[in-house]
Amino acid sequence: MGSLPTPPLNPLSSQEIPIKNKISDIKTLSFNKIPSWISLNNSSSSVAKNNQKQKGQVENLHLVSLTKQGKLNEAFEFLKQMDIEGITVNTQSYECLFETCGNMKSLSKGKKIHKRLVKFVKNPSGFVWNSVLKMYCECGCFLDARKLFDEMPKRNSFSWYIIISSYAQNGLFREAFGLLSVMDPMENKLVYASLIQEISRLELGKQIHSVVIKNRLTPDAYIDTALANMYATCECLDGSVAVFDGMSEKNVVTWTGLMVGYTQAEQHKEALALFVRMMEENIQLDEYAYSTVLKVCSFLNDYDSGRQIHGCIVKYGIDSDVSVGTPLLDFYVKCGKLDDACFAFKRISHPNDVTWSSIISGYSQYGKFEECIESFKNLRCEADISNPFIYTSIFKVCSALADLNLGMQVHADAIKRCSISELYGESALVTMYSRSGRLGDARNVFDSVDEPDTVAWTAIICGCSYHGHASEALYLFGKMRSCGVRPNSVTFIGVLTACSHSGLVFEARQYLDSMRSEFGIDATIDHYNCMIDIYSRAGNLEDALELVTNMPFEPNVASWKSLLGGCWSHSNVEIGKIASRNLLQLDPDDTAGYILMFNLYAWKGKWEEAAQIRKKMNERNLKKDVSCSWLTIKGKVHRFTVGDRHHPQTEEIYSKLEQLNSSCLHHNRNTLAHLNYDGSYIPFI
DNA sequence: ATAGGGTTAG
């Protein structure tokens, strides 16, 4: 049950998420998605007998399928059976096996296949040899890789490329340069480009630049572009610009590369200026250039430039191209123009997962929850597309709606599709469960996180705090620190809220002070407001007032409201007057300012003053904001507002409420006061 | 050789 000023949106709560028919999916899937339980073992020999020409083809395909799924043990078992049946393993299968062994860094299996290759395959092609070489490189086994490379019967420029770029990727620049020096540079420009691409240290970059010059590989658009990008990677934008300016032939890739360089150096204005130059020089722009410049506009929040660029895109007729349309729609999302984003989205002829995640996250970020869920439903009906980004956004929407039913469905769906993003998705799930009243499930999700980061820890700490489990929240905060994870400003909101709920005034003050001294985090006004709330709730109204007036921020509505709330709970008219006066000065339309003060005067029997307040409120024609609460039962949302008697079971509900209320009587008057304040029994106006 | 998406609070 939650309480929000806006009515809950719950478009999916009583419906199922559309899940595409699994069987029909499988028919259209490519072979590598066929699950391994569809075994061809039993039928394989008969298939082979029926079609002698295709002997072994089905088996090899199955072998490839198992391998591509990473089921290497099953693949090896199947390989044994193929041997028993006398079926030859073809070249494609070998290549695939080496590729997967490399990807999975399974050196022992890779070596076995290598031995097999040598034993069974006469005169393998250069292509196969390169796949063996790549496997050794990817497994990080450079001794074997080098041995193979030196002895390789069919060595081509791709072999040089594989080993040299692998050396470079692993930081083995000495070895990379060693091989480079014995290679024919003119025949292997690609190798140079790949090596240049891997360099992220300026000294090394300069060295290779001089090698390039010495070997007369420049001027060359390809090489020089790589060099310019390399300087950008080494955070030496001057170097990039120098190479760029020295180039006589620049192509669109060169220009775009420098634009990206400016972006990475957070010089977005310069990037945009470069784009303008590109247009002036009549460079034929491609989708990469548009994509990059649109991201620049997003960063700059430059709606006008973006719209002009949109115009060019339409003129060139590429707004339906997914690689331009997606950054375009995301640009509109970042500018908060969701209608424009939606328009751009609809123009894209083949939206991909990035497109969908961009529009869905847009709706989620701007609180368009209904549209967000609607898009998600459309996606599930229209295409077999999903990714962890999309689910993360949906989890967030479920949190906002506190819709446990939908949240659990989507969670299950995400598990089936392996689409829960580490940390991002997991943290969103923690919040989703905790805000839906399932702290235990939130904890389960948190406990399953491999290495929780600041955000994940913060999510569970805030969850505990939200549920009033202050000591657990503070315990987790300690544990977070002992795990060496640094808290941030949001973490302290959670910690301070926890203190607030259990009246830990002294501890809260210590946490607040430790922010700067121990963690180097500057407290924001939100942190001070938490502290004011803590003092106020605990009845330390003088301390609270002192903090409001002397904190390093101008008090805002929330600061005074906390103080006024405390004055009401602790019946302090004097400070209450100060608080309400300031509150109403900042926001004369804030009803809480009037109501709390009215209640305070009324409680004290100061009817005249109370009437004054009420008069002022009437003069401004203010009505108390109507809050609503809701709960979902069997997928149906039951919504309640103050004094509401529309529900078919009104009588039962009110009698239960009466019962609950009388059992609360022994509590302090705050409990009742809050009920009154909500207007459930004595409507204020 | 160049491009596009997500998380924690109130």
C-alpha cells in the first residue's frame, strides 16, 4: 500500500505479459539458438543413410550448434559419437570449435582439438590455422601461439594481424614491435592500424608514429586516421588535431573520429563546431557522423541544432535508418521532448534493441509509466527483441508504481531471457521489491549480487530504512564500508533516514559530520533536511531551529516543513509559528503549512489563531490536497481517497478501520493525529 | 579507422 498524490497507473496488472509462442520462435531461429536438448543422436544415422550425399552434414551442424552455445562438454561427447559412427568433422566445425574455445578461454579443450586437427586433417587451410592461432591468443597462451606462428605452414597477413594485435591488446608491446619490425610494412597496413588502435599510452603512441613515418606508411588516410584516433585515446587531443590538420585527404571517418575525440574530452562545443566545418567542406556525411553529432547535441541539450540536423537527416532520407533514427530519438529523449522522440521512433523501419531501450527508458525517466509499459507490451508482441537495458527501465517503472504483480512477471521474464543487467538491473530489482513491500525478496536479490557497488548497497540500505529496519540499515552500511565500497551522497540519505525512523539523534549527527571528514562528500540541503527532521521528530526543536537557521544552505520548503511537523508532534507553538511563517513565505500555496499550524493551535485551544489560519487559507482558495492510497488484490486495483465511500465493500472496510483504530488507542496521540491529518475521520475543510 | 541505450533518495 502506498500513498501518492497521483492515481496509480496499472495497465498490465490484471493481464499477462505477451510471450511469443516458443515453438514458432524456434522454427525461425538460426541454428545456434537450437537448444541442446533437441538431440539429433537418435535420428542421425537414419538421416545419413537416407541421404548419402549429405552424410555427416546434420551431425556437423549439431556439433556447431552445441559449440556456439558454449556447451563444450556436450560437443566433445558428440564428437566421440561421431568418431564411433565414422563421421568426418568438417572444417567449419573445427573453426567453430577453436572460436568457442578461444571465447571461453578453454585452453585444454582447444589444445585437444588442435591435436585432433593435426592427426586427422590433411593439409588444413590457412583459414583453419588462423583460427587455431586466434584460439591460443585469446586463451592468453602466447608461447603456443608464437610457436604455432613461427612454424605455421600457411601464414598470411591475417596471421600477422592476429598475433600482433593480440600482443598489443595484452600490453605485450615489446613482442608486438618485435614482430612488426620483421614484417613487410606495405603489405600489412591493416596490422599497423590495428596495433595503433590498441595503444593508450602516449609514449608508445609517439614511438609507433615514428615507426610509421620511418616506414613511409604515411601519408595514408587509413593510417593517419588511426593515428589521430590514437592520440585522442591517449588524451592528447593536440596530437589528434596536429595529425588531422596535416592530412591532405580526409574522409568522413577521419572527421567523425576527431569529433568523437572532442566528445571523449568533453569538448562538446568544439565537436559541434567541427561538424559545422564538415558540412561547409561538403563532406558526404554518413550514419556514423550523424549519430555522433546527435549525441553531442544531447550532451549540450541543444534542441535547435539537433532539430536542424534532423532536417538534414530527413532531406537525405535516412531517418528510417536505425543507426541514425536511434540516436535521433535518444536526442529528443534527452531534451525531454518525448513526442518528438516518439515521432522519430515511428519513422525507423527496423528498430533494434537499442532503439527500443532508448524509447522505453525515455518514458521511464520522464514518469510516463503507462506509455512505458505500453511500449514494452508492443515490443513483446511485435518482435523477439530484448536486452538488459529494457528490463532495467521496466523494473524502475514497477518500483514507481509499486506494482509487485507486474514486477514479478517481468522479473521472471527477464530471468528466462537472461536479461538482468549486473548491478544496474539488480539494483533496480532491489528497489522494486523493497518499494512493493517485499523487503525479504529485495534482500534475496541483493544477496545474489556478485560484487555490490555503491548503488546496490545504497538500494538495500534505503530499502531497510524505508521499512523502518534502522539497525539493519546501519549494520549494512558498516558492512559496505568493510567491503571497501565507498558510500555516496545518496547512501547517506538512506543512513540518515534510518536514524530518523529510530530516533538516533546522536548517531545521525555523527554520520552527517563524517560525510565530509571521513568520506570527502559535501552534504547537500537534503542531508541537512534529514537532520532537521531527525531533531524535529525527537523533539529537539531548538536544535532543529538552530540548524535551519545556521546550516550552509538557505532553508527550503522541506526544511521548514520538517520543523513544523516536529512542532506539531511536540506541541511547540512558539517555534511552530516561526516555521509556518517561513514556510508560507516560501510557498503560500503549500497546504501543509496551514493545516499543521491550524491543528497545532486547535490542539492548544487557541481557536482564534486557528481561525485566522483557516481564513488565510480560504482567502487563497486552497483546498487540502487529496491523497490517495491503493492496493492490488488479485490483479485489481482498489483505490481510496479521503472520506471515500464508493467502494462496494465500504461498510466492511470502515468497520475494520474502526477496529484497527481502537487497537491503536493506547499509542500516543500522533497516531491519531496523523489519522486526523489525513482527514479520514474529521475532514479538515 | 568512426555511432546509438540502463541503476540508488526525497
